[in-house]
Amino acid sequence: MHVPAEMTADAAARRTAYLTEVLPLLYPQPCRIGLPRTRTVRRPTRSFVVLPDLRRARLLAPLGSTRVTVGAVRRYSEPQSTLSVLKRSAVAAAMRTRASGVLLRDRIRVDAPHDADHIESYLGGLLGVRLTPSVHIGPARANRKPVLQLLDDAGRSIAFVKLGTNELTRGLVRAESRAMLTLAAARLRHLRVPKVLGTGSWHGHELVAASALPIDAARVPLHHETLAAAMREVCGVAGVRREPLARSDYWVRLRARLGELTGEEDGRTLAAAAHDLVDRVGAQRIDFGCWHGDWTPWNMTATTDGLLVWDWERFGTEVPVGFDPLHYRLQSAIVRDGKDPRVAVADCLTMCGPLLYGFGVPGGSARTTTLLYLIDLAARYLTDRQAQAGARLGVLGSWLLPELVAAIAAVPDLEGSR
């Protein structure tokens, strides 16, 4: 889940610390790295400008070719507001002029011997072509990982590369690679998905390179039915089947995940609530299919070339139909619209019937599906240890768990469930 970084001293320190961790991973010794306001590297092999600055680092844009630098800035992310578009345009304009040397002072310089084994040399061999990288620096969260955008000499994005550097992120990188291959074989009509260009293991890190989607294509309004049709298509990639919740493979997997979380109080609370729900409505027949796993406005865009959707690392099969629209609504409300998280959860529960109607979810099981989604999301947060990683919404007791437990306690028993 994507969340905006808090503008606090702690958030700034986390970003700076992460930057100093990532660079040696990408350019290990004998490469030398010169950080702003520390030692310098003469005649660097690669230079980056830190945007917007070292304290709030979000992007390392390569220096040297103006077209490549501007291309890195323009393709950095999918802006979610007019202000975001204006800020990005202003930075790109500054990079085209001498003003960038005054306004954007924080530079990083890398000296890489010609025979050094670093990320650029590895990717050149993997892809068969040398491209220029920019490096994305995300907010603090457990699943944060190095993400590189690879550009050609004209400043066009050719690929995006994700690097899994620990047990969690290595698993996510492998999962995304499998997901994109599965979706490529599905011949989707309502959306476009990146193609796998290469995978590998480098210095113990899992890596996937995926094609860049054509987000420079002209934008078109995103209509509800366009989005719903794409979500329904993904849902049916492996077929849809209906069975009682208590007898489903989904409940077997979820119960096992919850069992691994009972070593902490929030995990015990969540597991108890989930078992209570299944005790009450386990006989209810639920439709199960696939889902993207993190479908949000910032992981997609609507263009004349179609609906483009990326970040498939949470793709899953045999989950309750309706998880994607629920996730899209909840994350949009919290992150994009700035709604209080507890209010956003309550709204999801209130509006779940109309929201899921177009996905063929009967009114009687819409609330059950929503509660299962919230349980699944909470289990993800606890499994990933988002609170320990400093994620903004990582402390579930402050928003999700109280609403979830109260809603499950109010669910009436379904005949035959207990």
C-alpha cells in the first residue's frame, strides 16, 4: 500500500538513512560513492541529483544528458493532483536550464571502475543493452525496495527494475514476476500489464525487469465501468468458483496466516475476530477469483492506449471476488482524499452493497466479503511488520482493528454456520 511520507524530522531521517543503505547495494565496492556534504568523488562514472533534496529524497535523477534527466523526472511517478503535475513540470523545466545548479544542489557521485560488478553492468548483461538508471526512494514501509527506471539516450523509459533485498521483498519480486507471466498468457482485453524482460539473482538479491508502459499516451477520463470491467477481467483470469466460506481453500490459507501472528496482541485480536466471523457466517457461499492485490489510483492510468496497470507484486488467486474494488475505494479515501482512516473503513462497510453489486456479489455476502478483505489487509500489515518499519498506518490498533472487531461482533449468526 502506498502512503504519503510525513514531513517530520523522523520521516526525513528515515529517507536519508535509506538512501545511504540503497546506494552501496547498487554500487558495491570497489565502487566509491560521494554523498552531498561529505567526501567527493572526482571524475565520477555516474552522477545523480537528489530530488527534491537530500532531506526529502524521492528520486535520484541521472545527470549528464538533459534529455535523460528530464525524462527521469517526467516518468518518476503518476501524479495524483494538479499540484503534483505542476511541481513535476517545474522541476523538469529547471533541469533544462542553468537554474538547476542553484535550486537543486544535492548531488551524488559514483566512481565505478570499468570492470566493477554493479547494478548497471549487471542489467546491461541481462537486457543486452546499456541504459541509464534513475532510482526511486519510497516512504518508510516494510515492503520498500530499490526501484530503478531505465532510460535510453532520448530520455524514454524502457524498463523498470525492482530489487528484493530481504526475505519479504525477495518474495514480492518473485511473486510479481510470476504474476506478470500469468497475466501475459491470459491475453487481457480491458487493461495492459508490463511484460517481463528479465529476471535474475544478483549479490543475493532477487531482481525483475519489466517493460515500461506507455504512460506518455494521451490521458482519457477514467469511467467507473472501464475500471470495473478491468477488475472483473483480472478476477476471472483463473476462473471463478463458489463454495462455502468455512470449506474454502481461502479460509485454510488465511487461518494459517493468522495462526502465525498470535505471538502479539494485535495478531491474537485479529485471529479471534476472524474465527468469530467464520463461526457466524461460515456456511455462506462466496465467489472466489483472482485480484491485483494493490489496485490504487497511483498504480494505474487511463490513456488512449488503454487502461495501464502496474505493481502486481500482491497478485493473488482464490480470494473473495470484490477485494480489488474494496481496496481501491479504501486506499483512495485514505491516501488521495485524506479521509480519517477509521471513517474510511466505516464507509467501506456502509457502502459495500452498491460497490460490489457490479461484481456479482449478492447483497447478503457483500458485508462478509468486506470484513474478509479488512481481515486480509490487517494480516498483511502484521505479517510484513509495517508498524516496526515506520509505516504511517502500521499501528492497526489506531484505526483498523477497532472498527473491524466491532463490525464482526454485530454480524448475526447464519443458520448452519455454528
